[in-house]
Amino acid sequence: MNVPFLKTKPVSVHVEIGGGRRRPRSKQQAFTLVEVLVALLIFGISMAGIIGIYVQSAIRMDWSSVSVAAQLKAQSGLEQCRAAKYDPTGNPPVDNLVSSNFPNKVYTLDQATGSGVSIYGTNITTIALVSTNPPLKLVRVDCIWSSRSGVLYTNTALTYRASAQ
């Protein structure tokens, strides 16, 4: 059986990519000045962003470490108050839990680093009588400190203290 439409002739197709224009060989092997400047601009903007994020992260980390140290110093002051004897119903009654027994103390929160500036915090202890029957006191310790930029911060620890605890 002879089917004429199944017999085909080979066809060759030639496709040019890039508009069909070719540059001379010497210009294909190098970047133009504009291309280099655009690449450098993109690289510079990217690096500036990365360095900016790194600097902000270092500043936040420094602030966070000092804040944690201040909170630990406030907790330490609170523990000193918890160690004081307070038993107003005992025989004889004892009340060593008064603010005058806990004077303000200055602590070093962060040693001087490359900037040469140490950060100090001051613990201020406040003790207030909440109730006489049953005996109950509020103990509050504030650690006040200044950041490297001069902003004041306060870390606070507080608790209530009943007699014979």
C-alpha cells in the first residue's frame, strides 16, 4: 500500500538566539564598565545591609547581657532580704527585715570592653509593711543602670514575706 502523505522529506531548521546579531569576538569576553559598576553597586548595598544588621545585633546582645546581669543583682538583693530574720510573733519578736539593714549597693554589671566604659548598677531595697495581722511585708529590690547610650533602665525583683519564713 502506497500512502503519499506518509513520505516526508527531511527538514532542517536554523534558530538564532539573541536577535541574530553577533558581537565581535573581542567584546564577548569582557564586561562593560556599566555592568561592572552596577554589580559593584548591588554588592555594596548588600554588604551595607549585612553589616548594619550585624552592628544592631551586637548592640542588642550587649544590652541584653547587661540587663540579665542587672536582673541577677536584683535577685541577689532579694535573696539577702529573704535571709534576714523576720518573726514579729516569736518570743522575743525579731524584725531584721527593715530597709536600713540593706543600704544601696553599687555593682559592676559589665566590665569595660573595647569602649573602655564599665556599666554599673545600683541596688535600692524598699521594704513596706503590708499587713500587721497576719504580719506581711513587701520586699522590692530595684537595680538601676544606665546603658552605653545614657538611657536609664530599672530591673525589679519583688516578693512578699510573712513571718517565720
